[in-house]
Amino acid sequence: MDMTMRKWCIKSVAVVVLSISASLPAVAENTLPDSISTVVRDAEIERYQQKIQKYEERLAARELRWKRLIPNLFTLQYAGGIGMFSIGPGWDYGRSQQWETHLLVGIVPHRYDYPTYWTLTLRDSYVPWRIRCNDQWSIRPLSVSLSVNSILHSEFWTSEPERYPDGYYGFSSRIRFHLGFGQRVTFTIPEHKRILGKEISLYYEISTCDLYVRQKILSSKVPLKDIIILGVGLIYTI
Amino acid sequence: MKLVKPIILTALASALVSCDNFEYHPYSVHIDGETAVNVKYTSILENSGLTPPFKFAFITDTQGALNDMSDALDIIRQRGDIDFIIHGGDQTDFGLPKEFMWCRDMLEDCGLPYVAVIGNHDCLGNGNDTFDYMYGPQNFSFNVGPVHFVCLNTVALEYDYSHPVPDFEFIQGDIEHIAMLNHNNPATITHTIVVMHSRPYDEQFNNNVARPFNHYITQYPGLGSDDGRIVDESDGILNGSMARGFCINGHNHADDIADIYGNGVLYYQCANMAKRTFFVFTVTDDGYDYEKVVY
């Protein structure tokens, strides 16, 4: 094949390729007038923004829900039938923070042949009134609390071990219910002196537990003073 | 002035620690009053010079019926002829230290020597440890003149086979001790009374060893096959129950006298305190008598 023949072939191929590419439809262009396209775009943006806003609202609501779980009370209690010392977080709620829930971990130190026990307490308190004495001091004349205490040791059981016939004892040696009444003195920390918390309350509580009440009802010979349990403590409000 | 604050704080702290109402837990309270009761009163009884005939009362299963027990103790005190009291276990419902103290204080107030065996309710929670602290070892024995008392823990179900209940090591050692006493000085011990909370074939008893238990206790003087029996006067032959030995138990909340093994060893089962019943046994040189008091 001579040189001219080769050039002709290349040329013809190039022409075919070029003509095919020219015959393809042109890329679609926005044929709408400018004003209409702006309106459509604004509506789209608004929808988009609304979606983002709702998402953010949901996020905020979710955060608020979780924030409510951040405890704002911290309790330290001495005695009271739930441990020598009990410590733990708490939450207050209600219109005037009259309801409280506390979760306490207690320790009952070794005594006689008993080992050291750890306990867990869930306490709900109702503290209906607050009497303000001045800017700093106030009195809460009544607190009513119901506590459920669990002693964490294998010699105590929630339901009877299998070795017993059904309903042999019919009680739980591990779970105790305590009903208590108490009073509080609250000190409000002046704003410029606050480090972390805003109030410190000192309280005492007179309580009794389910088994003591049962034995007292069963027999009047049980001395009343023996079924009374005292406890004192501090509540730090953030 | 600098000292005022520490003094007040120390006084407050010591008040908090010393006042019994500042309770740490219903299962861990300060136990005041008499401890090692069984050790104390068995020693008093052994050294009292008491010899047959003497009387003892058997009360059992208080379980919160303190009013009824108080009435029983009033009767016992007013009679004036009873020398000591045996409590058959279940002083408590829940094994709480305070329950133990209520029962013990009432027995203390009665003014007579007393001993107690452990019951199944007394083991609940840490009641086992409370019993040990307040009463002493759970298996013990003592002699009142020629009468040997063996007090045993028989509430095996509570221990789930983790402890030897009944403890044959203890019983074997006790039998050998009595045999030695009698070998050195014939007829030092002639009677044996076995005290327990639950008896053989109760659900609490380790019934796998119900027969070995009988085998062991019949080696005690007064309970053996060649020991004296109550003679049936109609035909004048030796038969019937053992004359100088018997067992007492509680637990089942009903009165019952049974010859469980058909060998003449009688088990006197007393009802609980709430049924307002107790037993009085009179032990004499050649036998014993039993009386049921219903009030």
C-alpha cells in the first residue's frame, strides 16, 4: 500500500468519526425563563431547610431527654438501715422539685462473724414544702421516703433457692422495704461563692423496715424503740 | 474557743456511733446483752449440783409469738418447780439479730438457766452467724448429774450439704467422752436426752443418714438396746419405750410422740409457742415423766 492510499484511509475514518459526533443531540439546556426557575429553587431550599430544622429539633429534644438523666443531687448518708455509709446520685423533678429519686450504694462493715456487705438502694422521696428563713437558710419540714434495699451477698436470696419446697419461707431475705419520715435544713450558697453546687441540705430520717413492722404487729412485746431506725445525711444540689 | 468546734463534732460523732438506733442494716445491728448463752448456762447447770429428780421445760418455735412465749415463761416462773428451760429452735422468723435479742431477753428475764438449739428459721440470712455469736457452738452437750443432754443442729436443708448436719464427728466424740466417763467411774452417766429442732424424716433432716443417726444415738447410755425399758405391767415382760433416754424436737408445729425407728426411743415433738403449749419433763433416777402444759 502506497503512502497516498494510507492518508486517504485515515482521512475517511476521521470524517466518519466527526460526522457521528456532530449528529449526537446537543446537551439539554435549561429552557425555562429565569424568574420561574428562581421560585422553584426557593421552594426547594425551604423544604430542605425545614427538614434540617426538624432534624435539629429532634436532636435537641433527644439531648434534653438525656440531659434529664444527668443527676443534680448527690447524697451521703450515715446509717438508716441501708449501710453504715451510703453514697450516690439523685434526681429531682416536679413543679417545685418536690419529688426526688436517689440511687445509693452502701457499705456495711464486717462485724462479729458477718462479712462486709455492699448494698444498693433505690429511694423515692416526696418533699412537699420549703419554708424560707432568709436568703440562705430554708427548712423543709417533711420528707417522706420509700426505699428498696438489696443486700449484695450470696447468703441472702431474692427468691428461695431450689432446695426448698415451693413457698417454704415466702419472703426475700435480700430485698428490704423501708418507709421513712424526716426533715431538712437547706443552705443556699451565695451565687458568687458557688463552685459546683447551689445548695447543701442536712437531713435526718426516722424509718422502719417491712420485717420489723410485721414482727411488731405479730407481738406487742416487741419494744417500739427496737423497730425504729435513724439515719442522717447530706444532700448536695447542683 | 478553738476547741469548741472539735468537741462538739466529737460529741456528735460519738452519739451517732453509740446510739443503737443508728442501724447499719437489719441484718447487721449492734448485739448487746448476753452472748455465748449456751456456754454460760451449761457451765452453770453442770456446776449447780442439780441431781434427779429435777424438772425442765421444753419450749420451741417462738417465731414472733413473743406474747405467747411471755405467758409460758410466766407460768414456768410461777410454778417454781422448774429448774431450767430448753428452747427447741426457731426463735426467729427471719434470722434477724433483733429477733434473737427479743427472744433471748425474754428468757433472761425469766431468771432460770436456759439453752437453745438452732432452728431452720434461725439460719436465714446471716442468722447462722448471729446464733454462733449469741449462743455459741451449734452442737454441744452437758451433764446435769447423771443425765447427759446432747443438743444438735439437725436442720440440714439450710446448709445444702455444705456443712455436716447432723455432725457425726461431734456425736462420735461425745459418745466416746461419755463412754470414758463411765469406764473410769461406772454409772456416772445413766440417762441421755437428745435435743434437736427437726427430727429424722422431716424435710429439714438429712434423711440419707436417718438410720445412721439412730445407730449413733442408740450408743448413748439410756438409749441402747440393753438399757432399761418401761415394763408393761400386764404381762410383766420387758418391752415398750426406753426408760432413761428420749429425744425432744420442735419444728412441725404440732404435738406428737413417736417411736420413729420402732426401737423404743421416743421422740417428743412439741407444738410452736403460738399454739400455747409446752412440755415439762421430770427426770428421776430410774426414769422420767412428761407433762404437757396447755395454757
